[in-house]
Amino acid sequence: MTTRRYQSTVRAEQARATRQRVLDAARALFIRRGYTGTTVEAIAARAQVSVQTVYNTVGGKAAVLKAVYDATIAGDTEPIPMIERPTARAMLATDDARECLALYARMGREIHERIGPLVPILLTEGAAGDREVRGFIDAIENERAIGTAGVARHVAERFGLRAGLSVEEAADVLWTLTAPDVVHRLVRRRRWTLDRFEHWLGETMADTLLGPA
């Protein structure tokens, strides 16, 4: 029994390591070649596995892109939701409304620091109409909408929103301000520092949802 358990643990660890090699290879190729220019065969070759192993451990190219994005946005492949990670936990625990949104801006900064190199893929190839990338973008935007709606409800229930602003409108504001293309425009194109962006985002979200300080 102990031997079988050990063997099972070893196999699970090997599978996890293989999956990580596939994701690392895919991320490097997506950044260098874009989504269209990357093939499953190229991913397999870089990861030093068979093509079938890529399909077995992750899936087709669209599934690989989604897995790369999910692992990159979290910073690891641990099954821990973003809302349970340190910055999010601090955001939910604070008793200060503006600090809550400042910490939400910190989350936005931390996420951009990880996914920044992938954003051009979403902006250029998604805009070009690639069906798989478009579907991927729709999926992550829906996930973002769920997340921002949760933050809007938290702010409304714990601190209250400014007069005339509904929870639904607050969620839409957060969804818009935290969009990947917003930080891409300000940091990559307008050369803002991440410190400046984080401060602006926190202040703008707080002023809009709570009213001027």
C-alpha cells in the first residue's frame, strides 16, 4: 500500500512538472511569435515532449493559451483563487474604504507585472479577429466582470457608494478601469511608471465609487 502511494505521488509530481514545462515553453513562444505564429508542434519541441503529451496534459492551442494566462496572472500554478491571495485578503479585511480600493489597485499592478508581456497578444490578435483568441478574450473578460462585481458589492455593503451610483454601475467602472488595455496604454505607450499608475488607479476608483476624499 505504501509503495503504491509513493508511486502515485511520483507520477503526479512528474505530470505536474511536465505540464509546467509545456506552459513555460508556450509562454515563451507566444510572447516571441504571437498566438498565430505558435504551433502545438513548436510548443512540444521546446518543452521536449511529444505533441500528444501537450494535448494530454493541457489541451489544444487555445487551452494552452488560457492555461498560460491563468498561471501567469496568479504567479504560479497553485489552485488558490486570486481572492484568497495576500493582497486580496488585505483588501477585504481593511476597515478603510479608500485603502480597500488602493489595495485593489495594487492587485491590478501586481497582475500587470505578471501578464504585461501577454497583453499585446490579446490586443493585436484579438482585434484581428482570430476566433480562438476572441473566444479566450471573451472568457477572461467575463471572469473579470465577475471579479469586479464582487469587489463593487463588497465596497457597497461595507462602506457604501456615493449617492446616485448603483452597484451595477460601480462594477462596470471597476471592470473598465482595471482592463488590461488601460494599463498597457498608460505604462507601455505613455511611459507612466507602475507607481504612478497604481496611485492613479486607486484614487480614480475611490473618487468614482466613494466621492472625492
